[in-house]
Amino acid sequence: MANDLFNSFMTGPDENGRFGDFGGRFVSETLMPLILSLEEEYERAKTDQGFWDEMNHLWTHYVGRPSPMYFAERMTEHLGGAKVYFKRDELNHTGAHKINNVLGQILLARRMGKTRIIAETGAGQHGVATATVCAKFGLKCVVYMGAHDVERQSPNVFRMKLLGAEVVPVTSGRGTLKDAMNDALRDWVTNVRDTFYCIGTVAGPHPYPAMVRDFQSIIGKEAKAQLMEQEGRLPDTIIAAIGGGSNAMGLFYPFLDDKEVSIIGVEAGGKGVNAKMEHCASLTGGRPGVLHGNRTYLLQDDDGQILEGFSISAGLDYPGIGPEHAWLHDIGRAHYVSITDAEALEAFKLSCALEGIIPALEPSHALAHVMKIAPELPKDHIICMNMCGRGDKDIFTVAKHLAWDMTGSS
Amino acid sequence: MTRIDAKFAELKDQGRKAFVSYIMAGDPDFDTSLAVVKGLPGAGVDIIELGLPFTDPMADGPTIQVAGQRALEGGMTLDRTLELVRAFRQGDDTTPIVLMGYYNPIYSRGVAKFLDQAKAAGIDGLIVVDLPPEEDDELCLPAQAAGLNFIRLATPTTDDRRLPKVLTNTSGFVYYVSITGITGAAAPEPSDVAPEVARIKAQTDLPVIVGFGIRTPEAAEAIAGIADGCVVGSAIVSELASGRGVEEVLSFVKSLSDGAHRA
């Protein structure tokens, strides 16, 4: 099927940046020429071996790729069913998958002669990755971060500052990730000549969703090769957590045409996907709308006003989702479920206890779904889950929720 | 011919520049903003731009962001915005109203239904910031078919190669954004703007109106002098935000329109 282009799920987006009805270029005129020139540059880079040679060199020697494919033996035994593998993207330099994409965008920025990089960040992982690569290349870096997130992700704020980035706490709107993205767009519209906007997820106007997916696809390509080597076959199920959806798209994309592989995205269910909207599950609890340059599923009220999401995980706390996920959801190629804060915390604890891996709260959501389905599946069923980030940044949040004393006195 | 086209024909006959003012519908509340809107024509406003509040106004500076939040917190909706227009139309059937905002509240309503309702309420044109020509099928073409003007923004980044694309399917007037930036930001230099206006006028017969960053009667005069008119938004919204009464706000608007009309 992979060779049958007429039925391939891997040909999107179309020339207008659409995945079905989703995606597009819903930006102000000031930005339009910028995203068109970015698209041109990316199209050139895509087929330029020199570009990919540089990427591969940095992925190997700076990021530490390939990330391991790890058989989680005690987790598998504990769950008593399917064989569980973790794709260890939390072992990347800077502790998450985010740097895969940042490297690509910064190399493009350099090709375009841009000297100032801006980024939005929620959990701070994308901000840290951007600050890191900017430090490496001597570029000025400004990171927009919701004031609320600055508070709950203080270790990452400190990291960004150490790396020389300016962190701007965003107080507009309600001071969360979506407001950080608004302010980053406002900065971009103001500083069009020298500034490159490094978006951290598979959202935003075309070409960002496709470009970020392509950079993150290294995850899925490696996973495929590694499982072929270790198991002699493809996995039966692949699972990843979704905020905007870049780690998931990176894992999913190379498997889209492998029809026998079941694909599951896990959204943040917060306190539960209910009428009070105390969650971030755009696909399970939202409807199509237009925000931040693309049409996708959004949390919104009846009047088209955007709602704030709610999640224990700052990295999943976004009212939208990448447009390609919206499309995969509508056509049924991928399935999307939600996991609550409480379930994610249980998974977090279990990964620490059984595997000696402190996961970020984001992949803890994916793991919680693995814990739900693995026991019911046969022992020869292979699940590959993306462990997309490590949990160092989350220990204070988790301690608070588990009511642990972090002062060391007890 | 829409009210906008008629207004520009009239201004041309009189040899006058257009003064366009922006306020946010429902800011700080429905009744106050209706009172201001009703007073605008008397304060010399030729065209009213009415902001449709949105939670995520990506092209707007802090002044208009906060105005939108105030309106939303006060219960403003798309329906209430249309109601405000209907209330205005009861006493004024000639002053054009351009609804300015973002696409999602319109998309959420459904384009066909929105266009019916907007037309019926007495709206004459639309400025939708996040709909570039690349997305014309969404709203621009259906709006023109429904008899509404679709007014496009041209910006300093819209180069000569791209300009025809921006001008195609634009009607009513062209809104030239004087700076790269958000509303309420730095003031434009008339000497920078003049060649840009000339560049646009070389490719269209539509009036070119300049906005963003104009705050004083002097600036209104200077900018209107090099174009077909100017827009003031944030400066007026700031007056409302600082707690000035309707009469005070309208007298400030009058000083701006006098400036523009001196040009």
C-alpha cells in the first residue's frame, strides 16, 4: 500500500496547505509574504542533500540520535498483556523531542539570513530547545511564555535564561500557551525583516504543520527500523500524547500507510472531558474552527470564542491540535482518546517505580492509555509508545499533586 | 452600490478626505458603545469601523485586546453586535458600517447565515484580518456575492509582485496598514507612507485609506493628506478605557475628524 499514491495517507498537505478541510493559511497580510518565502525556502531545503547532511550530523552528535527503542520489561510483566516498548526521545539533548524540529527550523532561519529567533512555549521544553540551538549558533532568542506557565515551569525558565534567551512572561488574554502564541505572532508582525518564528508544534499556518512533522518524523523512521531489527516486524499499536501534536505526528507519519498498524493519540482529559471544559481534548471535546493560522478542532464556545484548556501538563494545555491530526481523526486513520490528570499521575508513578524512568507529564498521558489497553491484549501484541520527554521539569508539580513535602524535612 | 461606494462618491464630489473611526462593539458595555456609535457621524466620522470582539486578536495591540476582553466580559456576542448595528440603522441609513474582526466567530456562525444576518442588520463591508487572498473562497467571494464589500489590508510587506493578488476581489476601499506591527503601535512617518500609497494607487482605482498608529489630529491631517483618508482606532478606544464619558470621547473624535478633513 505504501507505494500506492492514490490511496496514500502521506501525500498531504495540498498546495494550499490543506489536509482535507483542515490547515490553510489564515494569517494577516503582513505575515503572508513571510510564510510564502518560508515555504519556498523549505521546499528548496527539502531536496537539498547538504541541508539533510547538516541535520543528520547535528542529530547524531548534538542531540544524540537515534534515541533508543527500549523494551519496558517490568512494565510489560506488570500489565500482563502486550509487549510495551518506549521510544526514548526523552534522552535527547534538552530532554524532549522538541529539539528535532528546532534544529531544522534554525538551519532554515540561517539559510534565510534571519538573526533573531522567536518562539512560544508552554511547558518550556520548546523554549529550552530553541534557546539551546540559538546559543549554539549565536542567534538572538526571545521566548514568549504564559505568565501562569512561567510560574509552574520555573526550572525551564531558569534554563532558558542561562542559555541567553530573553523570556517574556505573557499576561495578555489569560496568560497561557495560546496567548504566548498570540504574542509571538504580534512580535513577528512587528519585526518582519530580521525575525524567524520557530513554532514548536505541528500547528500554525502552512507550511509549519507539514514542516514540523517532517522534522519530527525522524522519530517514526527510527522506530520503524529499530522494531524491524529487534522484533523483525512492525508494531501493532503506536501511541503518543498530544497537545499540539508534534511528537505524535513525528511517530505516526512514517506508519500512516502501514494499515495493519493501529495509531492512537492521547489528549489531555484534565479533570474529565465534560461540559465544564476542564480539559484540553480538542478532538474529543471541541469542534472545527480557525485559530493561529489554521483550521482545526478547537475548544470554543457557541459564539466561536476560544476557551482555555485545562491540564496538569503545561505542554498539553492548548485549545487546538495540529490540522493533520484533525484530518486523521475525521478520516479514521488514527484514533484519539483522552486521559485524565489523575490517570496520568498514576502512570508517572508506575514508570518511576518499574522502569526507573521519570517521564514528563505529557508522555505520562500516553503511558496511562497503554496501561488501560495492554492488559487486554495478547502477549505477542507489540505497543510502541513515544516517551517524548523527561519529567525533571515536572517534579514540583507532581509533588504538589501528590501532597509530598519537597523541603527535604520529611 | 453599497453605502461605502456612495460615501466615497460623495467625498470625491466634495473634494474631501475620508475619516474612518474604529470602536469595539460592546466596549465597555452595549449601551455606552451604542451611544458612541450613534454620535460618530455627528462628530465628523465618514465611515464607522465596528470591532467584533474575539478572544485571540492576533493583529491587535494591548488597547484593542483589552477592549475586546471588556466587551466579552460584558456579554457581547455576534448577535449583540448585529443588534447594535440594527439599533444604529434605525436613526442613520447612510453612514457605512464596516465590521472588523477575526474569522472564527463568523465561521462558527456559518458563512451563509452570517452574511444574511449581517446584510439584514445593515453592515456594508467586512475587514477580516486573518483571511488573506489565499483564503478567498472562505468568505471574501461569498460576501461580495451577497452584496457586501470585502476590504483588504495591504501592508509594507505586500510587494509589487503580490499587490495584484491583494487587490483582486477587494472592494469598497483598500486599507493600507502604515507600519509592520500591531494596532496602536508606533506612529507612521507620512514621508514613508506616501510612496506606498502611490504604489497602490498605481494599481487600483479604489480609495486608499491608511491606518495603524494614528493618534492625534495633526497625524490624522498629515496621513489623510497623502491618501484618500485615514483610520483612528486605538486612540479612541483608549479614551473610552480611561473612563471618559460619551460626550468627551465624541469631542476627541471630532478633533480627529477635523484634522483629517483639513487635509
